[in-house]
Amino acid sequence: MLKTADGGIVHGRTVEFGFFIDTSIVLVPRGYAFTGETPLGPGKTWTGKYAVVGGIAFNNLAIMDGMNEKGLAAGAFYFPTFAEYAETTPENRTVSMSMADFTN
């Protein structure tokens, strides 16, 4: 993140995984209905309040990096072995989502 002389913010990142990642830019409209992905099938459902523009990988509508219409920017970073996630069970599946769903 860079701060400009007039107080603006420039948000950016590189994607350096050492292999090709098939990426696309998408525009997700306000009111889009999302469903979280879990190892047990569909999880939490929610409706996006704001429109979002961002990058996705492999045609999976999970925003890797993007910004909503109000200026909130988010990035999904991959730090293997540095994070733990709650186990998805049949009991918590309806409130679960994958780490890739978080920035949606």
C-alpha cells in the first residue's frame, strides 16, 4: 500500500506463485447471492451489499483481490501453515465458508 501526497491510497500486489494462475477480472453487482464452499458441500449463504470489482482465479467466483463501490479493498493472501481454520462439521456447515470466500 502506498500513500499519495494528497492522502490517497494505492493498493496493489503481485501474484508470484511460480506457476501459471488463470486469472480474470470480474464485476459482481450489488445484491449478488453467494454460497460458501466447504469440504461437506454448500455452506453459509449471504447477499453482497455493494458491487465489487476484482480478480478471480480459475473461473471460481472468489475475489482474490478487489474493491467494493465504497472503496473498501481486500486481498486474500496465501500463507500456508500460518493459519488454522475451524473444522467444518454437519452441525456448523450452514455457517461455514472457505478461506477463498472470505473476501466476497
